[in-house]
Amino acid sequence: MNKIQKLKAHLDLEYPEAKLELSAPAHKDGAWWLDVVLNGKHLVIEWSPSTKFGVTTPNSNSFAENADEAYSSLAEIKKRVDQLLVNDERTSPPVAVLLARLRERRGITQKQLASKLGVRQASISGLERREDVQLSTLRKVVHALGGCVQIYARFPEGRFALEDPLCKSGVVDIEDDDSEGPLSSEIEAFVQLKSCGKIEQALNLADRIKKNHSVIELV
Amino acid sequence: MRERLARVFEALREASPFASLDEARTTLERIMRQVEDELSGVPEDPDADTKTVSDGRMYPPTDRRELKTDCRSVRTFRQTAHRTSFGINGAIRVERIDGTTVLDLFGKDGRSIDDLRRENVNEQNPKAEGTSGSRVSGGEA
């Protein structure tokens, strides 16, 4: 049994109500595909002996691109698939790819965006290929596209929304989930910083939390 | 993405019908490369097929993504959210994973991917129901 067959066996056991379809490759080292449909949510998982697991929650615009996210081990992909099936989450491609998709969805060309930001088109092209994007750059680009950035730090205890200062006066809100579990020390520290008005430090902490635990959503 | 995809499909429709699987496949590859070079803003990565995560550019189906099927006259390739099938007669079909057909081009002999599959079933099981009738027009479904 290969790795994706093991993943299917795991999902068969954990989600008996899910519809699972495994497609085998024509060639020995080709890609296997596992489609998982549960409660209207569709996950596409790709694996081959020479590549990592890829996972995507496809939408109507998904076409001919590689996966949104990659995971090396069976344990990692199991964990991520569990998160995606249980929570109301979607996969997220690299930020640069997400920016390009947002720009296209807004009907704006690289040239038009460059003009709005007062930079050269090559800068936008470079930005949309960068593996890491500064938060300040992200904000400028999203504002130029007509939106704002929201970063959520998600924990078992709740979800923390860090509002974009240019959208909502720098106020940091906390959105509580229904969970009654205890807050971690990081969250308590975050709450304390926020209540003292130390927004910059709170943002820095949230950034560290984000790197360790959360997802970025562009809305 | 929609605009780039629409451009690819439009150019394919204009270039069709194709006489062979190889002609259909190489034409799709050439057209997609041209459109992406012009519109995606992402340079082609020659190693993209061995990478898992998207770089924002559309790539044509590769051998690594070919699916195992019973049909000898159709080769089907899977990508994240769709399947592309090429017939030995040059027919092309692109289907989303929900089963929606988004492009259905007939080969030069007037037969579609469906026709080829039905013929394959009939060959494997001569008593099976089904016909190998052909239609005359192709295009986006």
C-alpha cells in the first residue's frame, strides 16, 4: 500500500460518510489523485513517489495549476486534511499567487496596478513571484485593489482577528469561539498587550503566533 | 484566470479540428505557453511538473499526470481541478472534476471523445448497448 492509499484508508475510517475516489496513474511513477467530498466540501489530494502531497480546495477558477499547499509526510497531510474537513477552512496558495489571483479577479492588469502604486510593472511581476511578502507591501497592494487585509490567528480556544489599521483605525478585536477551553499564555499575553493599547507589540506577537499556528486569509 | 483560460480555449477552437492525438496535444501545449507568456506575468518553470505547489501559471498536462484507463483510443490527464482527454483522432475534451464539460472539440474525422469511448466499449463487449454515431459540431459546452 503506498502513501496515498494509506491516507485513503485513514479517511475511510475517520469519515465514513465522505465520498472518496482514488485515481491511479497510467505510468509507474505518475501522480495519484484522491478526491474527497464531505458536506459539500471538495478536497483534491495529489501524490506521487517523487513529489510531496499536494492539497487544494478547488474553486471555479482552478485550472491547470499545481496544488495550493504541499506536505511532506503522511502525518502532516492527515493533520491538514482533518483541519480542512472539520473546520470551515480553505487551502491557501503562496501569498504571491494569491495576490495575482486577486488582481485578476478584480479585473486589474499588472500595468494598471503598477500605475496605481506608482511603481514599474516589473515590480508587480516580481512581487507576484516572491515567496515572502512584507505585510506593509501586502496592505498597499490590497488597498490598491480596493480591499483590505485581515489576519486571523486561529487556536482551539478561538480566532483572533487583527484588523488592518488603514481599514479600521488600528483597533485589534478578538472574536471568541464557543469553546470554553483555557487561553494559552500567548493568547493571554496578546490580550494584555491589546488592553494596554500596545498595538504594535500585540501585532508583533500575533505575527509570531501566525507563523506558528494560523492561516492568512485575504478578504 | 478566466480571461487566460478563455483565450486558450478560443485559440484551440480556431485551430481545430486536429488529425491526431499528438497534433492536438502539442497545439494545446503551444497555445497555453503563448497565452501564459503574454498574460500570466509568471515565467515558465521547466521543472514545474516536479513541483507540488502552484506558481500562478497554468501548465499543460504532462505524462506524469496521465490516468490509467481502459480506453485505448483516448488518453486522459488529470490536473488539480480538471481532466483533459485527447483522442487518437485529435478530439479534445476538458472536464471539471464535478463532471462539467468546458471544452469538447471533435477530431478531424468528426468523432468526439464520447464516440471513441463508446466504440472502445463496443469493441471490448460487442453485445453492449451504445452506438458510435458522430456529431458534426464542436465547441464549448
